[in-house]
Amino acid sequence: QVQLVESGGGLVQAGGSLRLSCAASGRTFNMYSMGWFRQAPGKEREFVTTIKWSGGVTYYAASVKGRFTISRDKSKSTVYLQMNSLKPEDTAVYYCNAKLGSVGAADYWGQGTQVTVSS
């Protein structure tokens, strides 16, 4: 089993920045990728960004590209999300996701952290 603990959410004004962290613990030896999804009120959960654990390749949703940056610290099994130039439409609960196994078939989720951007 893998446990994911997120931190760093909060309230920020439009144009501001926040940094989220997600620490993984447990059986993390075969981590495939870690990333972030978000869910706004009344909407489906959507992909934000992900990073491949071994090579560090990153992927971003078009809506956040150029504003958000994902990074990882393999020694700490931790992934970070630096969010700059935040917009009110970025308001959502942000969920950390970890995929384990050779093709990332095993999915794990954090409990979520609220990000609120005021206009």
C-alpha cells in the first residue's frame, strides 16, 4: 500500500502563487509517476500535470502550461507543484496521484487540498 499526504493549499489572490507538496510513503519502490488532478465544484476531476518518476518527463494540461511547474525529490518520494499567476478558475480541490508498477497500473490518491483563488 501507498499513502499520499498533501500540503500547501490555501487562499490566494489572483496573480499570486502557491506551492503544493505530496509525500508518498509505504511501498513506493516501483513508482511509475506522480502527479496532480483537480476538481472544482460541480465539475469532473481533471488532469493537471504528471511527472515520470525515472526520467523526469513532465506533462501539463493546456490550461496550466507555462504557469504551473511540477518537480520531484526522489530521495523523499515527494512531488511538488509550483503554481504561479493563479486565476480564479484554478480554484479547486487538488488531488495528488501516484501510479505504481511497470506500466503504472496501480493508482493511489491523496485526500485532497483546497486551493482558492480570489478575484
